[in-house]
Amino acid sequence: MQEGEEARFTLSLRDAASSNPIRNARPIAWVDGQTKVDENSEQACRRKVATFIGGDLLHAPALSLNAYYVLAMNEDNSISVINPQTGFGGSKLLTMVMLHGVGQDWLLTPEQNLWVSQPQVDEVALVDTRLWQVRTHVSVPGHPGQIALRPGAQQIWVLTDEGVTVLAASNGQLLATIKTGQGRHTIAFSDDGKSAFVSNAANNSVSLIDANNLRKTADLAGGIHPVAMAWSSKAQLLYVAHEGDGRIIAFDVAGKQAASIKTLPGISTIRFAPDGRYGFILNPQKNQLDLLDAATNQIVRGADITHGPDQVTFSERLAYIRRRHSEIVQLVPLDAIAHAIQTGQPLALASVSNGQKAFDKGSNTRSLADTTVMVPNGAAALLANPADRTIYYYQEGMSAPAGSFRNYGHEPRAVLVMDHSLQERQPGQYQASARLPKAGNYQLVFYLDSPKMLHCFPVTVQVDPAKPLPASYAVTLTGTAPALIKGINQNLQFAIRDAVSGQIMSGVSDLQVLLFNTTNNQQLQLDAHEQKNGDYGITFTPPGSGHYYVYFQATSLGMSWNQTAQLVLTVK
């Protein structure tokens, strides 16, 4: 294994007596540097597990194989990448991905490629989530909007003004352009991916597309102004919601009409719960939720939900219903639906506050993507509130969010989770991929809570012979260290020197300084500006007393926050 390579770690768990694979476990693991001979002992391994589970900021592992990243689609042309499991105090921002235009919809493929549509610039971006950089910008004329992955095929389908553009999921190569009709479009696929359906709101039709041959075969007539579609795996039918007359029309895979269900005009959303039986139909104009039973093709239950319900997302246990004009998210327990139908009782509803401001109090720029997403390996959800510029963490069963992630001044119009943690790929085999750290001797620290297992495996990472040795730099205070007083402005000046030659580095325009107070976990991030003779200055007003670890970042020099603190300042 060489430094900088993408490595796949596989852990096989078996019962010692029967050799049967241990299924459905939730192991955790880290890769950490090995610096002492006694670190091979079980006691040393236990100490490392306790340190990493405790989240000691001063003893972070070189790699975590338990990570998931939170992505926020912002109101400008940026995507925030947040690591909720690490950071200095409240700072968990890993990086920002910059696009050419404002994102409208996105899609994460199983290969962890992120596709983002940008209608303002007629482009779709392919983001490399290993490097967090845009790999390519694909021109897609016609204001690209919703993005979908065709089941069973490596194809990205992008809706445009006149229909759909089909791209190769690996590199964005154009495969087909299919014209369907006019107006707002939505897309749905059959389970096998052989049939695609594209709605044409202005034409009051749905186009049936032969996905294998990439050609339109029919236009299906229905109600007035189709705005949403969903495929039911239980019924093997497509359900089309029409805003104009409130009709829900079901079509089979060949395009034959199978049912027509009447609801109120104004519906905007239809989405099926995970089992594919009950469809949630939202009507923000009438403040109404209707439940469609795909087994009978009838509306079986309804509920009044105020403040414009317009989006629904599911976990295994709950339906999360966003309300456009409120910060309160409505919750529907999925296991209570059948009971409400059988007994004739009202549908059980709960709620959770998602911040301080209503969703629509943010900017007018809306996204097609979800503002609620589930957290890996746990009954929990992330709820983005653009108006609050915050993402909230909600543990199911609680009455309020358990915490939040700040979005650093940006409005999170949509949220997405990319899971890098250990996943069971085969019975008893758990895998995770990660980019290897710099060359050296390491340990893979493994822990499983139930059944109790703990072990440290030796791991050696070799030097990449083709990679030039990185430059290293030292940052020092210029002059005598000042006496720092809480609340008093103080000018600090730093010098950057090449660690080998001692040469002072001038012309660095992207030097940033992070001051982290170990007493109360406060942090302050400042931009340093070159003044004279290679000195870089900041104005530091300590918000509290204590010891401040000082970190530096300069992308142009390869300096990053995760390097060891180079200075410690004391504030009285």
C-alpha cells in the first residue's frame, strides 16, 4: 500500500465455534500511527479505542473508517462539506466545493460520484468526492433540473426544458437527447429500469420512454398539469399527481391506465413509503395530506397539515413532512397507518421543531432536492433549515433536535449524506474505503460492542516513489510574544519559513489563522495579510482567557488545519 492511494479495508467477522459469519453487526475502526513498541499490546489497543470513542481532539486518528459526510447545497454556487464527527470545537467544515452556478438538484451514485445540476449556466458538474473537486463540467442546454439514476444501468438522466438528456455516469459522455414536451418535468423509472416516464406539465401528458433503446414510444394522456410522479414497487404501477384537477392516475409499465383517483386540486407531491404500499400525497394549497393505498388504489386516510406541506422523506419508522411556512416538521409513524385505517381513528401525528424560522424565510432560491435525510446506522435524521443557516440533528423518539451543525453563513437549501463507514458487503464481511495517509507504520484499531471484540492490526504504508517530497514550513511569532488580555485588541505578526533552508516565504495570499481555546472550546478564524518583510498580521481580540492553540492553513503551501498546532498563546 502506498501513501495517497485509495485503499479498501475488509474485516471478516465469524463465530469462533461454528465459523458462521456474524451478520448485521456495527463495527467501528480507525487507522492510527504506531510510535511505540508496546502499542502492540492489548492494553495499548484498549486505550486507543477509549481515546477515539471519547473524541479527544488532541489525539485524533490518522483515518476514521466510521465517517459520514454531510453535504449542504447552498444558495450560491457552493457546496459545504461537513464532517460531523471531527473538528475544532464547533467547527466541522471539511471543505467547500465551488461550482460554476447555483445547484438545483444532485445525485450521489453507488460509486460515490456526485452529480449536480446548475440551470443558470446550463451545466451538470461531476464532483470527485475523494478529492472534493469538480472533475468535469458537462454542458446540458435547456436549464438542467432534476437528476435521476437509471436502475440497473450506469446512466444519469437529466431533465431539461424540452425533455431529458442521458449521460454516462462514469464520465458524463452524452448518450442521448430525448424530446418529450413542454413545461415542468419530473421523472420516474420502473423497478427494472427498462421503462422511464417523464411528465410534461404544459402538455398535460406523460411520455413513456424505452430506456434500453433511449427513445420515446408514447405520450400518455391524463389529468391537468402533472407535477409529480412515483413508482410503487408493491403495485408495479406508476402514479402521476396532477395539480390542476387533483387526479392521481396510475399507469402500468406498458403505459396502460390502471386507475384514476380523485383528490383536491393543488397537490404538489406524491412519494411512497419504503414498503411501496402507502403513497403520501401533499397538497400545500389545501393544507392536506392524503394516503393512497396501492393495494386498492383508493385514498384510505387523510389529515389536515397546516402551513403548506410540500416535501416528505422517510426513515424505516417515520415520515418527515416539511411545511413550507413553518419551522415545525410533522412526523407520521409508519406503523400507525394500518391501525388508523382498521379502527377508523385519526392518523397519529407528532412534530419536531427544526430551528427558529420558517423554511420559506430564507432566500427565494429553491432546490429540487430534499431538506431532510437519514443518518447512517441509526434512527436519526438531519434537517436543513435555510432560514436558520443551520442543519439540525434529530434522534427519533426525542421531542427536539439533539444538536446542530452550523453552515458557516450559507443557507443549506438541501442536505445529503455520503456514508464512508464500514458496511456489510457480504455475509460477515465489512468494508470501507479511505485514502491512505503519509508513509509510515500504522495500526488498524478495530472495535465491536456486541458481541464484544477488540483488536489492533499492523498496517504499513509505503512511500510513493513517484511523489516528490513535500515542502515543510515553520510559522513563528515575529518579535517578543505579547501579553494577551481578554477583550483587548492585539496585533500579532507571524513569519513563515522553509523548515529546511530557513528562507522567509513572502507573497502568500491565502494564509488563515485558527485560534482554539482549550478551556472552553471557543474558536476564532482570521485571515492573515502580508505587511512587510514577509510578516503576516492579524488583529486578535481574545473572547476569553486560557490557552489558545494556533493552527495555520495555506492551500498554496500545502498547509492544512489538521497539522499539529505550531504555537500556543496564553490569554489572561
